[in-house]
Amino acid sequence: MQKRKSGRRKFIIQTFIGGMAAGLGCKYGYATHVLAAQPAAAKPAAVLPVVLSTWSHGIPANQAAMDVLSAGGSVLDAVEQGVRVPEADPTIESVGYGGLPDASGEVTLDACIMDSNGDAGAVAYLKNILHPISVARKVMEKTPHLMLVGDGAYKFAIDQGFEPTNLLTENANQKYEEWQASGSTYAPHANWENHDTIGLLAIDKNGDMAGACTTSGMAFKHSGRVGDSPIIGAGLFVDNEIGGATATGEGEAVMKTLGSFLIVELMRQGYTPQQACEEAVNRIVAKVKLHPHFQIGYIALNKAGQTGAYAYRPGFQYALHQDGSNTLFNTNSLKTTWNEE
Ligand code: SD4
């Protein structure tokens, strides 16, 4: 077994990496900050349990998750039951049933789930199944794989007893026809009526964590497009020793920077959840070519029950259920108006 490095050696390595990063930062006008590790015990403990999720649809999702925890259910059950609420809600145009379709008129769903023991499951480009998050959980529990996509994921879901369901509502079909009539041009469009991907993180009263992320993806996306939401490390990551993070917004930028994994690794180095979310947005700005309507939002929860949230532009909201209250908050952002490039 490998021995742990001494405290002094660890410090020297971190200082060296920090120095290298600062050097690179000079070249590209961006400094990757590396903090000295702090023992988790030094962090003040927040009230547990905590459920944290993206957007206003996070409020009912948080409630469902907290109900599971209050009844003594597992944190994995809690995150799954939480996100099943927006998945089944036909008025939400960006998750599950009622989600806006892709450019070919089909509703295609991406989802992933991660447990406190490091297990994970995912589905991508899944059609005609109401609860992709539950299929992702079955992939985790019933197969030796992490992700199933497309027809294979659908066949697996049917084998597991899921019912075929038409997910295209009248409203979503009408929006699709309007989009076609307006010229069928694709433009990434985040903050879609304050409903986007739901990412939900939870920590139970014992300090065990899990996360779930589920979406119909960017409206009118290219047929076959898969975003960040089913990609472990991009749309969602949970490490039960450290914390979890999840993303909403333009998945391509999240995937290019592996945003949720990055946030968890920054927390491992001593960043607070808030600092880590801000740094992950800064990383995108530094490394990814952005367009005028670009938007991204991250939320994070650490092992001590502390939370963070940050977005590129204003408008992103998150829902926090903690200490008896389930509240929607506006998230701070790097840009202060939508018009700033
Ligand atoms: C995706 N991140 O598919 C998801 C969807 C989303 O704003 O959150 N859109 O890229």
C-alpha cells in the first residue's frame, strides 16, 4: 500500500503546481488558482440534510427529495424521486414529458445519477420513456455498464418494465412548428422560461451524498446531439468524501471543461462550493469560445452541507431545502446584464 505524502511534501507539490498554473495563466491571461488543502473538519458544519437543485422547478423536486429523506429513505432514492417530479411535468419544456424536441421533431432525453459509493448510471438520446433518471439508475444497478444510449437504452428500459410513452405534448409540438415556420435555425437558448435542466444534489443526515441530472437538452438541437447532462464529470459529479456539483446551460462548454468534476476537485483543494462554482465559470470563459447568448450555471454542495451557485449571465436560479425551508434564490453571475458580450 502506498504511504500518504507528508504534509510538507504535499505543500511543496501544491505550490509547484500553483506556480506552473500561474505561469500558464500569464501566457493566456488567466491564472488557474490552486489553494493549499484545508482539512474538511475545519469547515463549519451546516444543518443536514440539504437538498439543492437548479431552477424554480427545483422547489417541488427538492420537496419530493426531502420527503424521502424525512421518511428515512436513502439519499439515492431521494435524488431520483426529486427529479422525477419535473420529468413528469408537461409544463416544463426542458425536462422529460413536455420537453421541446430536437430538429427532427423528436423528444430525446439525457440523464445520469451518482450514488455515495461512487456508482453511476446514465442514459443518452433516449426516446419515449417518461423517467430517464430511473432508467439511468437501472443501468447502474442491473448492468456492468455506466451508460446506454438510443435504441439500446430504449430496449433496456422496456425490458426493465418501463412503459412506452409519447413525450411530445401539444404545446411542444406547436413550438416546434413555430420554429420550423421561422426558418428552423438552431441557436442555443438557455434560461428557457426559467426552466432548464434539473440537476439535484442531496446530503442526508449522516452526511452521505448523491446527485441526479435530467434534461431534454437544448431545444431544436441537431438530431443525435447529446449534451453534458448524462456525462459523469460534466453535467454531474459526486464524491462522497468531498461533495457534488451539477450544471445547467450550454452543455458543450461544460463538457469541454468537465465542469462538475472540476468543481469537486477544487473543493478537494480547499475551495468553498461558491469559490469552486465561480472558478468553473471562469475556466469556461478562459478556455471556450463563447457566443452572444451563451449561458451556464453551476451549483455545488460540499460534505459539510455548504452550498454554492454561480452563472455566466443573470437569470439563473437555484432552490435550496435546508433547515425547514425550501427557497428559490437568484444566482450571482459574472456578467451583470444579458447584453454584455
Ligand atoms: C444540455 N445542459 O443539453 C443541457 C441543457 C440545458 O440550457 O441545461 N440547457 O446542454
